[in-house]
Amino acid sequence: MKKKLFSLLTALVLCLLCAVPAFAEMPLVMDTYELFKPEATAELEQKAQDASAGHGVNVYLLTVPDIGGQNVREFAKDWYRDYDLGYGEGKSGILFLIALDSRDYVTITYGGGVTAFTDYRIAQIEDKIVPMLSDGTYYKASETYIEMCADTLDFYAEKGAPLDSGNDPAKGWIKWVFVFVIPLAVACIVCGIFYVQMKTANEQTHANAYMPAEGLALSVVEDTYTHTTETETYDPVKNDSSSSSSGSSTDSDGFGGSSGGKF
């Protein structure tokens, strides 16, 4: 009897031990709507794992039918907490939610995800993928989201600072356009106009041809120095808002991200 009881308890403990990791290790791609075929979900899961690996921030994608009349951001936050998502003790992660039937979307971040994904970068990600959702290209939107998350985390790891408005490499070419290309184009246009006008000019061999008809009038202009007036004006140093980082904003629960919207 004791042996049977011991065996039963052992089996129960083993079952519990097996069940705990299964709950703790939630997939990164949670397609509860069954939007994708199993092989497509597996591909996205692998991409999400690759994007998350080595960064201490999990990249999540969640699809649901609707949000049940709840605020989309609060719905996503509840899901994140209820399923104990996030990497490590800090529960670091980023989650993009797609509610297919109600056509809601939102991005939330937590822990290290708040630092890695600035408000500026989240806006970039949503600006890129929301039009894809509107077009019904859900797989492409999901893939692009994961790829942009991977690029963001790689940038943070390499530069030691999150990608923001002040250090975005994509803005570099715009600066060069204003500094060199536009002035060069204007200079070429002006030179071209002068060149065309000079074609109508005839070279003269005598200096008299360049003298006015009434002759050369000379006058004497004399400047007399009297005094110097100095005026001092306080000019405080101004912060350059174009080069400053926008950073990441959070709510009272410590979550960052966007307010979401409709697609």
C-alpha cells in the first residue's frame, strides 16, 4: 500500500514538474486567432526567438479575435501579466497585439523593453506595419514587426544606446542632402545662368569700350573715426531639440509603448 502511494505521489510530482516549464515558456508568437497556418506560425516563432536571443528582451506577437469592449492597451497589459510574459526577473519584453475582428492594434513594452524601444522607434514600427494590416497582408506585417524589433535590439547592443530621433542612421542622408546636395544644385543653376548670359557678350580689345560715355568721375570719400559703441546682449545656450532623444514614456503600471488604434 505504501509503495503504491509513493508511486502515485512520485508520478504526481513529475507531472507538476513537467507542467511548470510548459506554462513558464510561453511561445513568443501567440496566434490564438489561428490567423496563420501552423508552418507559418512556426516560421514567425523562429524569427521571434532569433530576434530575442542574447538581448534579454522577448519579442512577442499576439493575435486575438477581439478585446471584448476593453481598452486595447489595458487588454494587452492584462494579457502580459496574466500569462507572466517577459524575459528574466524584470519581465522584459515588447508585445504587438492584433485583434482581427475588432481591428484593434497596440504595442506595449515592459522592463528592458521600455529602454530598448523608444517612443520614436515604436512610432516607426507602427507606421510601417499598420498599413500592411489595413491591406490584409498579415504575415508580411508580422514578419516586418519582428525584423524591425531585431534591428532595434541589435542597434542597442552595438551602440550602447537605444535607437532614437537623435541617432537614427536613416536620418543621416537627409542631413547630407541639405548640407551638400541642395547648395551644390543651386550653385550649378546660378553658374549655368551666368554661362548662358556670357555667351551673348563680345570681347573688346580696347579699354575705352568699357568706359562710360560721360567719362570717369572720381570723388574723394573720407571717413573720420570718432568712437566705438559696444552693446552686450545675454544669449543663453539653447537646446537643440532635433538632436535630443525622445526617450520612452511609461504609464503608472510601468508599461511603455503606444496608445494603439484601428487598422
